[in-house]
Amino acid sequence: MPTESILHAIPLERPGTNRELMKLTRRQLLSRTVAVTGSLVLGSSFIAASNAAWAVEVKALKPESMATLIQMARDIYPHDNFSDALYAAAVKGHDDKAAEDAEFKTLIEDGIAALDKAAQDAGHANYLATGWESDRTAILRSLESSDLFQTVRGGLVVGLYNQPEVWAKLGYEGSSFDKGGYLYRGFDDISWL
Amino acid sequence: MSAPFDKNDDSVVVIIGTGAGGGTLANELAQKGISVVALEAGGRHLPQDYLNDEWPSFSQLAWTDMRTTSGSWRVATDFPNLPAWIVKAVGGSTVHWAGASLRFQEHEMRVKTEYGDIEGANLLDWPITLADLEPYYDKAEDKLGVTRTHGIEGLPGNNNFKVMKAGADKLGYKDCHTGRMAINSKPRNGRASCQQLGFCFQGCKMGAKWSSAYTEIPYGEATGNLEVREHAHVLQIEHDDNGMISGVMYADQEGNRHVQKCRIACVAGNSIESPRLLLNSASTMFPDGLANSSGQVGKNYMRHMTGSVYAAFENPVHMYRGTTMAGIITDESKNDPSRGFVGGYEMETLSIGPAFMAAFLNPGAWGREFSSAMESYSRMAGMWLVGEDMPQEKNGITLSEEKDQFDMPVANVHFDDHPNDIAMRNHAYQQGMAVYDAVGATQTYPTPPYPSTHNLGTNRMSEKPEDGVVNKFGQSHDIANLFVSDGSQFTTGASENPTLTIVTLAIRQADYIAEQMNSKAL
Ligand SMILES: Cc1cc2nc3c(=O)[nH]c(=O)nc-3n(C[C@H](O)[C@H](O)[C@H](O)COP(=O)(O)OP(=O)(O)OC[C@H]3O[C@@H](n4cnc5c(N)ncnc54)[C@H](O)[C@@H]3O)c2cc1C
Ligand code: SF4
């Protein structure tokens, strides 16, 4: 599949109410825990940060698959100062779509099975259990033309980078009209030249 | 008669599209007392509606109806259904535009003579000279309020400009300033002054930037001679038994078809839709489409040689603060074949937000190299490179197999770079990177062309009917009451951003149409 066009790959609205992350108390989280993988806690229908900072309900995909998507997202656009929550918000839409579209669900689940298979071939238990980023990206490179990779990377362009929280992390200030523009807020304040 | 006009009123001039060309022509004719119906495929969005948010603004304004692509340009791979970035709204692409307003250079009107024969290039001299345009350039600059002309002060330099200027000085460039911009440095002609919002591409919420959406269109409407019909998507231009244009057929928002009769029709849908419309209007009398006896309709598509250079520095720049494009180096816009190519290019400041940066910095790229570039965002400076590209007959608009929502064939946009375009781009990348290296860039990013913002040449002007589609007034060689009024008239593209010239040609065309109507020639 060629790199999809912006217009077709990208939901132009940003993560909104239906993609918002759940809030769980730490007690609720612990009582519902099924498995722990790295910094993530997997429940039967959700995944969460192990410190209960955020949680995501998983409707159609396996929770392990959602965890894999989050790791993939981080490996594709690694920002060490971004929490998993930003990546989770960016890939959550794939679960929503899988809930409505069986074919899409198969694309994701089969793609993740292939990813785990590639990890096993390289001597790891699965993709999530592959310790070094360079080993994981080598696996991704080998599957770069797959539907899964193209879908996830294409969706991240907007899914990840169109989040105002991400902008703030990158040092961008967003909308300016409501703040009177930059005429009195540093449009020409460069000091090091 | 005054607006609104009856659909059977065949005394009106119909203008298709309300952008730089169509919007200007509509107002100019209305001011002269001529009855005009302007049909616009998009809706009306005004400064209070514009969004300081890149993707939602794009959804609000951009033309996202289906288009297809072919050819070796990278856009066909990365954005196969988004060959161009054009607005579908009252005001056309002047809602998005950045406001850079430059005159052509004298030699750029006669490049076949100046450059000689270039293999693979379908070069032609314009049938008019710079001297013909100068009085109209004066009027256009005054209308748009272009800074550094008519005693209008330049804009103050923002951070992105200051980095460019420091680099330009170090490299010994002589002509670097904050540009000739259709953006008010002081309140003028009912428009406010620039507050340095930094969202010029998203529609200027201050109305400081000229756009036909909130100048030409309402000024024309105020005369009572102009009716603008929104969501009126023209599907075909119709002619009578004598081969003269009799009316245009359009679909309204509900998809219902209507015909507006007319005395004259002017096509101003931008260089992709205008030739598509002429081709989609083929009839038994004109089997190859209207105004196409030369076979040149849709051919010679130009998009300017473009590219960008972004650079990361050790310390903050905040390039996105303030006017997007108020900064220019013009030293490379001369024709100096010793550089390995003919024609020249401009270097202009440019900034996009992280949302667009992610999509356009290096489409398809991923991994740490890419994310570390994104992390340098607040320490980045950026410039756009824009130069003359070669018209090539094989580049252009044809009708695709795909149909749109009205069951009309959509435009396929084919483009291959000419070797001259590639040589110029490589030179421009080197010089752009050198500007930033000279002030301590730690990384530079030669960024590929975006979907085309400058779309030109697909109904070109020519002295002889066999070489082009329209004459020196934009009147079709074949059908006297059919005009082309947008950037598709350009014979060649020059190195300057095109809109000032599109507006200039429209003002000149309005004089000609009025004169022809007065003398009953039309
Ligand atoms: C982001 C951006 C920045 C730019 N910056 C600059 C700049 O700084 N300087 C510069 O000189 N230029 C700039 N440009 C280019 C400039 O906007 C265009 O060159 C100019 O607006 C083209 O004028 P036009 O009349 O050919 O078409 P447009 O202005 O695009 O108008 C065409 C209109 O026709 C309508 N239309 C099309 N088909 C139909 C149909 N079948 N029926 C009814 N209506 C139809 C469209 O909806 C549109 O409103 C920029 C463009 C973009 C996108
Ligand atoms: S920077 Fe100036 S021209 Fe651009 S949007 Fe803001 S006020 Fe308008």
C-alpha cells in the first residue's frame, strides 16, 4: 500500500471525547489488573499506566494488541519526554475503527501477529518483550511496507502531532489571536544572533 | 438591472471562481457598472470564522474534492489525492495566501528569447511586455496595499526574518528585507494592521492581509452590480449554434442543476479546475473541449520550482511568531546560467506549525532522526524556495477515470521535474542551508515541495492561436466571449509569487472587457 494520502489516512479532528482516556483510581486499577507488561497494566478490557495516571478502554482489540500499538507508536516517533498517554490517545482511534469494521480489526490483529512472529524470529518472546529500541525498529523496518505499519504511521502524523499537549512539549504556543497575537509577545525577541 | 440577477438574464458577465483573478475581475467590472454573476463552488468564510489551528482550518477552507496524480514528482507518492493546496471558498486561495507580492522582471516576460531553446521545455515569450503591465501593477499594488510600494512602510522583522537576515549578511547577499507584502504595516483602506498572529495561511483574523473574500467581493457587492452565488459548482460551459458562449451550468449545494445565461463567461477556477472545466465542456462542435483548437488546454502546467529549508539552532527562534512570509532574499532571482540552470529563485521566510511540519518535513520518514527534528521545533528557522520552472507540454491536467460528487471526471495532475528545475532546486537547497550554517545551524533539513500552492500555465497566453489558449487580454483565441481570468493564463511562471500578477492581469482584463462591451464588439 503506498503511503496514504493525508486526506484519506487522517481523521482531521483531533483526539476528542470518544478518544479521551479513562480515569481510574489506583484501587480500581489494581483490582482489575490482569497482567503487567513494562510500564503498562493490562486488564480484560482496558490498559493503563502502572501508576494509574491514565487508562484506556479497549473495545475490539486485544489489550496486548493495544499495548503493542502504543509501543509501536513510540518507536515510530520516539519522544522520550512524551508520556504513553499521548501515544495511547494517538492510536486509540484504531480500536474504535476495529469495533465497527471487522476487516480493519483483522488487519490490525494479523499485523501484530506478524510483528510478534518477526520478533520471535529475531530471538525475542514478542515485540513488546524486545528490550532495545534499535532491535524493535529493525523489526519495524522489515515490515515497513505492511498494511499495519502504513496504517499506524500514517495515522500518527495527525493523531500524535495534532495534540495541543504535544505542541506544548515541542515548544509551540498554538492559537494566538485570542492572546492578541505576538506583536507584544515576542515576535522579534530573538537575543542570541 | 441590479443584483440579484435572473438566470435567464443573458446580459450578465458570468465569472467562475472568486479568488485572486475572479474576485478582482468581479469587483473591477461591478465598479464600472457592469452586471456580474460570480459563481463560487465553496462557501463564505470571513475573518471571524478563521481558525488559528492548521488541520481544522484546512478542513474549513481547502479544496478536498477528489483529484488524482501521476508522474515522477514526489507529491504523487506522498499525497496522491492532494496535488495542490487551493482554497474552495469565496475569495479562493487568497484566503490562504501569505501575501508576498512581487512584480515580474523584464526578461521574465520573454524567456524564449532570453534563455533560447531548452530541450524538453515548451518555452514561449508572453505576448505582452513588462511595460504593458506596469501601469496595472501600480493599480494592483495600491489595491492590495503592498508594503515597500507607494510609500507604504515595510513590516517589522520577526524572529524568523532576523535569522535569515543575519545569514544573508554573512553570505554577502545584498537584497534581503521584510518583503513586499499585501499585509498592512499600518491600518489602510479599511483594513487593520498586522498583529503578528502567525496564522497568515489559515486566513488572517485581523483582516490585515489582503484577500478578495473581504475586500473585492463585498466592495463589488456594495455597488449593486455583483451577485455572488455560493456553493455554485460549475460543471459545464454551454455554447450556441454559432459557437458563442450562451451560459454556464452549475450544481447547487443540494446537487440541483441550474443554467445561468450570459453575454460573456470568464473562467477563474485556478489552474487545475479551469482547464478541467474547459475539457469537461466538450461538445459536438468542440470535441476536444472549449478554446482548445491549439490542443494546449491543460498543458504546460507549472507549479514553480519549490522546496524549503528548515534549520535547527542551539537556541530558541520561535519562527512561528509573526507574519509567515515577511522576509526575502532576492539575490538569486536573476538569470545567471553560470549557476548551471536558467532562470532564478527567491528565498522567503516560511513557518508552519508542528501539525503541518509532521506531515510535510519529510513525508513517510520515521524514527529518531525525524522525531529529533520535531523536537527542535522551537529552535527552528525556515525558508521557502520559489523559482521559475520550465513549462513542459507533458505536464498538465487531463480528465481522470474517476468522477466527482456530480459525476463529472476529476482532474488528473501530471508532473515531472525538468532537469533545469532539479538543478535549480539543488542550488537553492545549498544556498538556503548556507544561509543558516552561516549563523550556526546545528542541523539543516532540505524539505521537499509541498502540494502545489502556485498553479500556473494550463491555459496559456500566446501571440499566435496555435501556441496557446488565450490572447494578450486573456480572451480565448477560439471563442470571443470566453475569457480566462486566473493564473492559468501565465505563459511562463517567472521566479516571483504569482498573485500580484494575477490581480494585475485581471484589472487589465476588466478594462478590455468594458471597452469591448461598450463598442458592442462583445
Ligand atoms: C498556503 C498558500 C500560500 C500562498 N502564498 C502566496 C503568496 O505569498 N504570494 C502569492 O503570490 N501567492 C501565494 N499563494 C498562491 C495564491 O493563493 C494563488 O496563486 C492565487 O490565489 C491563485 O488565484 P486564482 O485566481 O488562479 O485561483 P484561486 O484564488 O485559487 O481561486 C479559484 C476559485 O475558483 C473556485 N472554483 C474552482 N472551480 C470552480 C467551479 N467549477 N465552479 C465554481 N467555482 C470554482 C475555487 O473554489 C476558488 O475559490 C499561496 C497559496 C497558498 C495555498
Ligand atoms: S501575522 Fe499579520 S497578516 Fe498574518 S495572520 Fe497575523 S495579522 Fe494577519
